[in-house]
Amino acid sequence: MTGPLAQEIRTLLTAAFAPTRLDVINDSAHHHGHAGHDGSGESHFTVEIESARFAGQSRLQRQRLVIAALGDIPGQRVHALAIRARAPGE
């Protein structure tokens, strides 16, 4: 089952990047009892995204684009966010 925050992440990234692949993985259960685990069940995520928008961008530029598209989610509403951003064919 996908929680509301995971769904919001998916919606924002789909609108910003029109991805050819997008997986929003909730890693929160693996961090139970660790720093940043707030009990909401949506504190730690991995995003795997493939989009033509990332072609010619460095890894850091890609991560900055994803973070910008997510607004206040990283660092404020989510404790940890791992990003794997690729262009098609990579």
C-alpha cells in the first residue's frame, strides 16, 4: 500500500520529469528506532527515476533537479531521501 507522502512524491516527479520509469520505495520500516524515524511510516524513501530530462546532466545536477521538484518534502517532511536518477539508456 502506498501512503499519501509516497503518492505526493510520485505525482510531483511525474509532473516535473515525465519519467519513463519511476519507483518510489518506502524504506521507513528498515529505520524503525533510528534517528529521523517519526512513526509516520513515511520518513525514509528511495526514488529511482529515469527521464530524458537528465540527459547531459551530472549526478549532482540530477539530484538537485529532483530535490527542487519535491519542494519542502526533502529535509522537512522526509528525514532521508536516496535518489537514483538516470537518462534513458544508462
